Amino acid sequence: MEDKGNNRVETPRNEERNDVTEAEAIVWLSFLIGFDGICILLDLTGVGMGIAPFLQGFGTFSSGMWFEKTKGDKNAMKMQRQLIKYISNVAPFLPTLSIAFAIEAYMHNHPEKFEKIEKALNTKTPSK
């Protein structure tokens, strides 16, 4: 693998990928942990299920758009991935936005480890 500058690397399949750097991950995680903290406080007060989904939905949407627009991840805004992240937000008292972002960043930086999962998410079941 040859370094192409900044944070672009060439994968063994000769595709250019824009990796998530540590600095970007720290900035995004500090942004999302703030949302998670507010949502946890809302969960403690008992109004979490009324307000927190809107905050978490905004965090999920903004991180997905960032992956799609700046990192070139064409699958970031697909319905399957957005649904998985949004469903994970239902768990109370957990920093789900931060955890989902960390997992998505790792999957983005190491696509060769997750090729089978991506193929399973992107393939359609044959109709009869």
C-alpha cells in the first residue's frame, strides 16, 4: 500500500479510499458524546423517549452525511445502515451515537475485514 498524501491510501484492489484520521475521529466523538450526554440526562429525567430520538436522529444523519460527502463512502446514507444506527439509539443510558460512529469509522478504515457484511447489506434477496 502506497501513501498518496494526507490520509488517502490505495487499497489492494487499487481503489482510493479517504481514511478517517485520529484528529477527525476525536472531533466527531467529542461532538457526538455531547449529544449522548444530553440524551442520557433526558433519559434520567424520564422525557428521554420523547426528545432524545430527535437529537440522536440529527447526530446519526450528520455523521452519515459526513462519511458520504467528505470520505466518499457511498453506502453511508443507505437505508440499511441508517436504520441499524437509528435502532441502536433506542437503548437508554448508553452513548450509542459515539459507539456507532467509532464502529463506522473502523469499518470505513478497514473495508477488507468487512467485505462480507457489506455484500450482505448491499445484495437484494431474489424475488419469487
